[in-house]
Amino acid sequence: MNDQVKELAERSLALPADDRATLAELLLASLASEPKPAVDAAWDDEIARRLAAYDRGEVQAIDAATVFARATAIAR
């Protein structure tokens, strides 16, 4: 971490909680909006692989209600 980032972090931590939360949201949003071609390409490949497996009958779809029920049971 360079000196400029350290100073910015120290100043940010001195802000009231609401302002820190707003700043954190802005910073996270700026990261989410940056294009990530390698990640996008990997997801495109994964989607194509899964869809092809479904089309070949190798896997079956599971309805959303079942998925959420299972996830809820696991989370408990």
C-alpha cells in the first residue's frame, strides 16, 4: 500500500459511519463496473458447457423452489 492510499485510508476511517458506508459502496460499485474479459469469457464457456450437458440429457433442471428449499435446509 503506497503512502497516498494509507493517508486516504486513515482519513476515511475518521469519517462518521454513514459517510464511511457511502464511500465503501461507491468504491465497491466502481470495482463491479470494471470489465473483466477473462472472467466473462470463463463464465461464457461454463454456461455453454452446462447448456450442452442439459441439451444432451446428461443433467436435469431443478426448479427454483427446490433449489431454495435445499439451500435453506443447508443454511440451518
